[in-house]
Amino acid sequence: MSSMNPMLKPDTFKLGIFSSNADGGSALTKVPERWKAGWDDILDAAQIADRAGIDFVLPIARWKGFGGETKAREHSFETFTFAAGLAAATSRIALFMTVHVPLVHPLYAAKALATVDHISHGRAGLNIVCGWNPDEFAMFGGKLVERPYDQAAEWADILFKLYNADAPLDFEGQYYTLHHAVTSPSSVQRPRPVTMNAAFGPPGRDFAARHCDFLFTTFTDIEAGKAQIADMQQRATLAGREMGVYTVAHVVCRETEKEARDYYQYYSVEQEDTGAVDYMMRQKQAFSRSHDEIAYRKYRQRFAAGTGTYPLVGTPEQIAGELVRMRQAGFEGSALTFVNYSQELPFFCERVLPLLEQAGIRAGVPA
């Protein structure tokens, strides 16, 4: 593969910003400063991250949203055009697109992904997901696929073949039929741009082991995450491949621990958007299999604060310590969310990143 993509930098704990293309980010809260996901604010946050040496931007693919008082996630930007816009306005950061396999034809995705890879000079990445919310699929007149990762495997196989074919592609599969298909230009990255998946169940993880470079996963505590890393390493070995395991966390970084804890309680408990949290937890538990069952019983606050991800709440030193623990556990990186990216990223970058450099898990940013 090309070495241009920041996701391929060796020996560094990768950090990214997650869900900035959607209102609220990953927080289901009513606070007035909640992320509104206006384009100018999104661009500002991405450029802050780009200048600081943050490694990637990872958007979510949402269509319907979760309702509640804030109509959470109803306002969100489509991810191919989102990445293209950021690609032209940044210089170093990797830019992922998130695609729902049943809703986007692989031939279209190949052309769109290659377009962003050229605009960004090899910084594009693809998050391949199958979708989990039947209410969203109903908007398209469809329903959840019975064996979604069988379709995803065929989809990913077509993408790879299109980028590396010496002649027009004929393909006859269970889900797709292509006649003399071509896509030009091909991707800058060879044999394809970097790919990721966020599956939790065995079929999805087997798909990730065979077709993706990275798996993003959730956990209830860092120690428990070690078992998930071991599981994915075993699956990847059986597939004859190597892959990195990442996680996702929501951040409240303040000068003192009390200030951070007080704000965490304020936005995710006192100002929780209850209707949105109830809907999201109900649908995820029934259809997505994205979290351990214990998470739904014990960690409602985490769903309000960051869609069930791991909390990083405290001082810069405390948060840096937790990120070092993730690295020591075997994670290769983490995507991060904030209540307001533009307002909170500068303090995080100024105070936490140098501590990670001192700990030896990240390098400084070249001038």
C-alpha cells in the first residue's frame, strides 16, 4: 500500500475526530453549546486537528436521526462529499468516508472514493458498514439484509477488482451483477485506500479480518478490551492478514478534575436528551450488536455522553494516562468526540498531545 496515508504511519498511537459531520457529535444533550455541525465549524475543527497532527477524521452515516427534543443526528452531512470538501482544505489528516453497503452501489463508491483519494493526494479511507437501524432503511423503501456481511464481502471484492482490473470487469454474484464495468481514475493508494469496519458480532469481525485494515470497537473498560484485540488478531491470522484495532472515546478535558466531572454530569445527566437516548439505546440493543449487553444495563450516561463509547474525563494528565493505557493494552489508536469540537480541541491539542509525545506513544508534528 501507499505510505502517504497518515493511518499507515508506524509506531504511533493514532488519534482522530469522530462524528463531527453530525449535529451533537456523539453526545445526546440539550446544552446550548452542543455541536451544531455547521459547515464552517466543521471545517474549523478539521483544520485545528490537521495543524496539530491529529491523524484522521471519521464521520458517521446517518439518515433519519434519533428524535428527542434536539432531533439528534437528523442534521448530518453525507460522507463522500463531506470528505471531498475537507480534502481540499487540509494537508495532512486522513479523511474517511462511511458507506452503508446496501444503500450504495460498489461501482459508484469506487468512483467517489477514488475522487477523494486524488483530491487528498492519498489520504482517503473507507469505513464499510452494513447499517443497523431499520427505520433508516425504510426511508429508502428497503429493509435490513438478512446476511449483511455476505453482501459486504461481495461489495468489497468488487471494489478491489475495479481498482486493479486490467480490463473491463464482468461480475456475477449473489448481490451484484456488473457488465464491462470500469472506473477511472483508480485510487492513488494501491491496491486500494485504507479500509475499516466497526463490527462487534462474529460475522462482522470475520468480514473485517478478511477485507479491512482496521477494526473499531467499544468496551466497558480498557482491560476488557484486551480480549477483543486478541480475538481480532486471531481472526486476522486465520485470514492470513494483519490488522489494527482501534476504539472510540468521548472527551471532557479541563484544567481540574472537578471542573471536568461537573461538566460531564451537567451535559450528560442534567441536560440529557432523554427521548433521543431512549430511542438510540433501544434500536442499538435490538439491531446493532455494537456493545456488550452489560453496557446497556450499567452505562446509560455513556450513551448520553458519547453514544456508548469510553469516557475520557479529567485533567490533561489524567486523559493522557488513559490513552497510554489504551496503547499498552494493544490498541493502535482512538477516535475522539467532544461536546463542541472547535471550542475544546485547541485545549486538548495544546495540553494532551505533548504529554503523549513525552510518554513515547506519539511523535511531534513536523513544521
